[in-house]
Amino acid sequence: MGSGHGHGRRADRGVDDQIRIGTTARTLLLSGLALALIGTLVGLAVWWPPRDAADRSAAAGGAAAQFAAPGVTFPTGEVVAVAERCGGTGLPDGSGCSTVTVKVEGEGGDAETVRLDVPPEVIDSGLGKGDTVELLRTPAPEDSPEQGASYSYFATERHGTLIWLAVLFVAVVVAVARWRGLLGLIGLAFGGVVVWWWMLPALLDGAPGVGVALTSASAIMFVVLYTTHGFSLRTSTALAGTILGIALTAGIGVVAIGDARLTGISDESGAILSTFGALDFQALLGCALVIAGLGVLNDVTITQASAVWELRAATPGASRTAIFTSAMRIGRDHIASTIYTIVFAYVGTALILLMLLRVYDRPLLELISTEQLAEEVVRTLVTSIGLVLAVPVTTALAAVIAAPRPGVEAG
């Protein structure tokens, strides 16, 4: 792994050493990134959220959210019997329909067996004897302690599957991409930290959605790009293109959301969240647009910067226009494939919704204006527009910075 990483870095430095960098262009690039970094740090400081959820809710005018009523717990238990779906023979004693029997540890530490009704689809998922489920335990009423605690099905335990998938993901990334893959995973972990411990609390605290999105995206990209691709002017060019693409996406998104009169509340989750404080859901939708396009935006900008660097190293005497034109041919192919990625990623995540819309007896053009579908269409189109615009912007930046070498004839 170390050998592969070292060769990759030396190869990058070899290409970079062949590139003549214009002094003015380099100064402007680094100055612009320095201003962006200062703005990012200021945004992090200004919108730094309170330390706990209670403080955030108080600041937003609401109360801290409780997941369950006081005294309710979530014990786990082992499935010892599963009934067939309704219409089947049920449990061995002939009773039950879409139920499971679970062995769970009681209050006193002794195991007890409880029979629970579950949705039919839980049975159809393959739940069987020996599986672990999470239960919702409600204590007995204070005025009737003799009734004892009651149990209901909450979820199926899936930690084992999630763990082996995560381990396989890390192993595949490291095995194929080696040190670059490992550095990419570190960058991904940092992005998760920023989203969970800064961006989401800041939004819950009432900070402006688009401002938080720009700050979060910029902070993530500064760390991810330099960590994964190293400190170089090539990486700095890709970073500048990414930040400009983020800004374009945010600006177009704000205009589109307002013009479409989107509320930002398209499902039950948004309706529930609206009860916990005075949040600007249109601004939250703007934030979602920026974050949704961040990954593919980074992909195309680093590709375009690398393409320009490689073309310049191969043809040091070519004009900036020639380099830009050649790199854009690469960029157009990348744009086409990436747009497919964005659109079909949405189709995959919204398959059930799309199937439901398909069976309705109304034309698609009428349904497309509904809040839920229109929001996703706007999200897809805005992120795609930002992505497409980032390609020529990044390519032009890179072509300006990677200057022709004097005295070398164009190939």
C-alpha cells in the first residue's frame, strides 16, 4: 500500500513540475481561496450552535424533543416463534396471525416470553426464529401496577448486516484505491462530523439555511480535497471550481424555490419537525440542494483540473484556448454520465413514490406540480445545472493557471 501511494504522489509531483504557473494567476487563486477560508471560519464561528438540543430548542422557541414518553424503554429480544401471514395456520397452538413470540429480559432480570402483533410485511421480510428484534416497553400505569408492562414491536435488529457491509466497503475501497482510498474515507468521516455535529445543530438553532450550507460545504471541501489529493495548485484549482459551483447551485436554488413557491415541507418528517420550533423550511430546502450536489460537483471539478494539468504537461506550448477546448471535450462526456447518475439516483430512492404516482388516474404533468414531486424535480435540475456550469468554470480556471511554456512550439 505504501509503495502504491508513494508512486502516485511522485507521479503527481512530476506532472506538476512540468507545468508553468502564471504568477498573477497563482496569486489571484490563492488569495481567493484564502478569502473563502476566512469566510468559512467566520461562518463556523458566527453560527456555532449551542451545545445541546435543549438549548437549541429554547433558542428556536420550542421544547426539547423526547423520542418516547418518560419510562418507555427499548429492550431487545430473541424471536422464538413466527406466525404465518393472515390466512395461514398461525402459531403451533393454532392462534395468531402476523405475530411473533419473543423472549425478552424482564424488569427483574428474569426472561419472559411475549407475543406481539407485527405488520405483515415484517413477516414477509424473512424474519425468523433466532433473529433479534427491538421492542418498545411501556411501564404499567401507576394506578394499575398489577397490569404489568406492555410490549410492542419497534424494529428488527440490523446492526450485524450494517457492520459487515461497512467493513466490506472499507476493505474494497482500501484494496482498490490504496492510500488514496484510505484518505478518501478519512475525508468522508470528517464530512459526516461536520454535518452531524455542526450543520444539523446550526440549522435547528435557526441559522440561515443557505449560509450554513455554503459554510459546511466549503469546510468539507477544504479538508476532503487537500486530504485526498494533496496540497498542490491543481487541487487548489479544483477547490476553487467546487466553491464557485456550490455558490452557483445555491443562488439558482434560492431563485427556483421562491419562484416555484415550494414550502420545503413535503412529507411527514417535515411536518413533525415544524412542531419543534420556528424553522425556515424554504431555507432548509436550499441547504439540501447544495449538500445533494456536493459529491458529484467535487468529482467533476477534480477531474477537469487533472485533465487540464495532464494536457498541459503533454503539450506545454499549446495555447490556453487549445487546452481549454481539449479539456472541455473530456468534460462534456463527464457531464453526460454524471447527469445520468443524479437522475437515476433519485429514481432509485423515490421508486415507491413514483410507482404510486404511476397508478394514479391523473396525467403526470398535473402530478408534477405537487409539493413532493416538484421539490425533487427542482432539486435534481438545480444540482444538475450547478454541476454543468462548474465544468467550464473549473476548466477555464485551470487553463488560465497552467500557462504555456515560452519557447516551446505547440504540438
